[in-house]
Amino acid sequence: MHWDKIVAFAAMPDRTGSDQVKKNLPLRPTQVEIAEAFADLLKQVELAHCEPNRGYIEALGLKVPEKK
């Protein structure tokens, strides 16, 4: 959600001249879009959305938890 705009803006040349800033500012995602993207990111990294890395867990000598 809105990540394409955020990535495109972040990939823009890093120029701080006032003319470049004036050109880039309208391309900046809105604060609402930024907040929605961040909220979506936080939702996606919740433990409920994660999968255990079986190989890593077993390499540590631990048992992989069963899915409920």
C-alpha cells in the first residue's frame, strides 16, 4: 500500500539545492500515504504473519513449533 510511491521518492537523486527540492516536493507521498504504508508494514510483521525458519531453528538444536 503506497510503497511504490515511497520507493520511487526515496530513489530520487539526493540533491539539496532549492530548485531540486521544489521539483521533488510535489512527488513526495502525502503524510497520510506514509502513515498508511507504515501501518501496513507493522501489520505484516506481526508474529501471526510470520513463518518459522525450520532450518535455522533446527540448526540451533531446537524443536520447530507446530502450527495451530
